[in-house]
Amino acid sequence: MGQLIRLNKFLSQAGIASRRQADELIQQGRVFLNGEAVTSLGVKIDPAVDRVEVDGRPVKPVQKFVYIMLYKPPGYLVTLRDPFGRQTVLELLPSISARVFPVGRLDAASEGLLLLTNDGELAFRLTHPRYGIRKTYMVKVKGQLESWEVKRIKKGIFLNGQRVKPDKFISLVETKRSSRYLVVIHEGRKREIRRIFQAVGAEVVELKRIKFGPLSLGKLKKGAWRYLRREEINSLKKAVGLEADPAPKTSHKEAR
């Protein structure tokens, strides 16, 4: 008998989904263990003995990791599949044969840098607050924040009983019509930035992620994607305490 592992971690390591997304697959009744649907979270399996299927397809170990940077346009959902048939970010990657999943959140109305991979351990660490990976956003709001509103945001806003404070908040351009701010966070709760501004009565009209950890969006065009370079992959691994691989995981290609 081999070492037991949580089912969601196994699915993540196999490149099926992130751990959070794997839990959602289990709750949707799409995961089968030795021919029976899994009905509860927290199940442990023996990969050497147990047979796991998702949507009727056997789950096999990943043969090669893939790392992608996408400039997500507004209007696309960051999910593997939408039951209502809405557009998802995977539709922007039609030529990718590997099964990849998004790293973290970016709501439908937002745009910018989104990572996708089938490396479950790296994805888990990049999104876990313990590792403190910072995400940088450009935020455009209607009108102009008052000085007391800026101070309140910098001091911290209470959302659902928890104090949420940006790691960095910088006023870039402020006019009566609209203003732009640079916001850095490391936790990434659901719609966190929009809720922070909403708490002081400001309406976000544009939200764009320009950095994820050590990676920058650069000149990548909206809706385009590219494979990460070896040094970029290693910089992500270094940021979360994983050993860098001297051998390329993917070949570098130009932006699509």
C-alpha cells in the first residue's frame, strides 16, 4: 500500500484543476473513485491502487508541465466550464492540447495578467496567503476619492468582519471625472479590490492586473497568450520555495 493523499491534491497534481476547483468538481458529482461517485470532501486515496475518473475519463499523472500567461479580456469567466454557456478563458487557448487550469481569481469584468498551468503544487502555493505572493492592479474609478477615503483604505477596510488592507495604495491620476490608483494585495479574496472601493462609495469602472508575483504583463495584447520562459517559471518557483528546474519545461513561443 502506498502513501495516502487527499483527493483534491491528487487531482491538482495531475493537472486536472486547482485544489479549490477540484473540490468544486467533487461537489458537482463529477469525480469517481473506483467506480463510485465521491460525495464528500477530504477523501484520501492511494494513487498506486485507486482508480480515479473525472467526467468518465481516467486521471493520469502529468507527463509535462505547461505554464501560460494570458491577457484576459473583460467578459470572460475564470473557470474550467460554465453551466450557463458563458465564455471562459479556456476558449482563448484553442490550440493548447494540455489540460490547464487558471491560477487564482480574476472576476469576469476585470482584465489583465492571468496564469494557467497544470502544475498543481505551484498553483497551490501561488494562491495560498502563507506565501504572500503580491498581485498588482491598475484601478480606474468614477470621480475622485477624498483624502479621508484614501486614508481609510490605507488603514484597512472591514469586509465580512475581517480587516482588509492593501499592501500598497498609490494615487496616480485624480480628476473630477475619473481617477486611477495602483493597488497591491497578496490575499486575493473574492472581488476584494472592488469591495474595498465600494466600502468608501467609489465605483470601479476598470480593473486591470498588471503583475503577479515577479511576472509583469508587459506588452502582451488583450486576448493574447504566451508560454512562460524558463527564467520566469523559475522565478515563480523561487518565490514560493520550490526548487528551480535547470531544464526548460516548455519551449518559448511568441505571443498569440
